[in-house]
Amino acid sequence: MTVSLHESTRSFARIGLLSFGGPAAQIALMHRELVEEKHWLTEAEFLRGLSFCMLLPGPEAMQLATWVGWKRHGVTGGLIAGLLFVMPGALVVLALAMIYAGFGQIPLVQALFAGVQAAVVVIVFEALLRVAKRALKGRTHWIIAGAAFAGLFFLNLPFPVIVLGAGFWGALTATATAAPPMPAQPGMITATLRTALIWAAIWLLPLVLLGLTEGGILFEIGVFFSKLAVLTFGGAYAVLAWMTQAVVAEKGWLTLPQMIDGLGLAETTPGPLILVTEFVGFMAAHREGGMLWGIAGAVVTLWVTFVPCFLWIFAGAPWIDRINAAPRLAGALTGITAAVVGVIANLGLWFSFHVLFHTVGTVALGPLRLISPEWTSLDPIALLLAIAAGVMILRLHMGLPLVLAICAIASAGLSLI
């Protein structure tokens, strides 16, 4: 089916503006728009593209949009589709971050965000349930998820070790297929290497120049989020705990309440949830040099977060049928997806303790590191708002922006009383 670039651009602009609700809702929106209504893809093509994108680090919904654009109009179509998926949300997050930096210390605004933080706890656990239903199909998957949770929550193992270990185990235990591998067409390997080198240069050369000219907080932001870009398997929730620990405890770029506020802001915008990194980059640079520096930090973060997505798609898309036929890769993805359940469970408990209690410490028992809240420091308003958010999300199935708004207003009202 022939589709004009103009029509494709209009469709992806609409998808970008309506892509609320996280990757599941965004993928469902693209399926309805591109498969059911416009018939640009068959069901089998859509599923092959989705499976390919799930194998990649980064936001799978944005990469799926980029792949569809590439499939229709090459690199130009892929760039348009990917950028239109990201930019509406990125502009909103930037505006919200600027408002937050300017007015976030006002007591009333702090009360509003206290309600947002309570709702975020429930949002993380709701994501846990959603991912668990998709990922845990057998006893082995439950064991992987439990091991990932224990490694993070009790042993404080590095997140990359958890992901690599789960992927290695999944690949090792994958069932081999009898189908012979598809041979590469002449010139495919050369073309892939050329594409990868071009996009790696687009990604990394500005970072090198930044290091040579600025060498400070902007360069540090670029290096940190470049590393994150190659580790974000399983979606934003999978790396949030590791990212939070790094930017709060190690680098001191944000406080924990600011980090949770940023996640709440990202939940209210269209586009991928990984846009929370833009908020972090803005706040880290704003802390060093004010508003203009914060905008520069946001731009650097967006660049090193999303340019790699185009690299993965444009270099890997011609190989999609061969990749989907590889049982070891599919097994690695299955293992990582199961581990993500344990990762999100750790994140949910970690957020819960820090939102619901004013005082949270750590207790060491040999090699174990256990979070230990001061039970008398329980915040009853935060607990009440979290319960209310749970009812609205899990029982009444209300939209996340509405739930966040209700919790924020309720928190402000209770603080005034």
C-alpha cells in the first residue's frame, strides 16, 4: 500500500500527541491506527516489528514508530515518525521542569507534589502487575524475577549485572529451532556497518566536543545518559531505581522527592516515560547554572537518550526477519523481561518506603542491605492518598493524568486544613 510522506507525517503527529498511558497504551494506539484503520501493516508485520523493538534497549513504542516510518519512507520517514513521537512530550516536560525549578519550593506547590508522589507509588505497582502478567509464564520466569528482586533489594547488586545475567540465562536455556538461519543478502553487512558508524558518530561526536569545550556538568550528564541508553531494556521502570540511586545518592543532582516528582510529571505527558531523564538532566544542570543551563542539560539528555534509538532501528531494521528467527535472542529477551518484574518490585518498595515514611535508614546483616523505615514516622496523609490512588487506578480504572491531578489537589487541600 502506497502512503505519501505527508499522510504519514500527519498520522505520526496525531499518534505523538495522543500517546499517553505508557508503552502498552501507546502500542495499542499504533496498532489501531496503523493496522486496523489504515492497513499500512499486516498483523504479522506489526508483531515482527514489535518483537524486534522489544529486543532493543530504549523505549520500544518510540522505536516501533521509527521502524514503521522507516519501512514506509526510509530514513526520512523513520526520523519524522520517531521525532513526532518524542517531541510533544519533550516540550511539555521541559516546560513543566522550568515551572518546577522556579516555583517548586513554594509550600503549596510542595503539597501538590506530595500528592503526586503518593500516586506514583501506586502507578509503579500497577506497572508491576501489568508486566508480570505478560512476563511470568512459568516457574523459571518466577525464579528469575525472584532472583532479580533479591539481588537488588537484599544484595544491592548493580542493575547491569542483573540484566546481563538474566539475558545470558535466557539465551543459554532457549530452545533451539530446526529452521536454518536466513543468509544475509550481498552488501547487507557492509551497509549495516556504514549505518551504525554514521549514527554512532552523530550520537557521540557532539559528546566528545562537549567534553573538550565544557567538560563540566553538561558533559557529565551526556556520559551518564549515554550509558543509560544502552541499558534501558524492559522500559523506563526497569532502570528507574538504578538511575535514582545514581543521581540522588551518588551524584547529588536531585533529591529523592524531586526524582519522584519528575516521574509523576513524565506520567502526565504524551510520549515515552523515559522522558523523565530530561527532567533529571534539566534539574542537574539548573542546580549548577540556572535556567539557561538547565535547558542545555535537557537538550543534552534528549540527544544522548534518543539518537541511539535511531542507530538501533536504522542499523537493525533490515535484519528484522533474521533476528526474529534467532531463538537465543528471543530467549535472552524472555529472561530480561522476567527479571524486569523483580526490578520493578524493588523500585516499588523503595519508592513506597521513602514516600510513606519521613525517616528511612539501612540495616546491614552480613552481605545483606535492608531498607529500614522508622515506623513511627509514617505519614498518614501520604498513606491515605496512596490508598485512594490505588482505588482509582486498580478498581475504577481512571486515567493517570486525572488520578495525579486529584491526588495533588487533595494533598494541597489537606495541607491547608
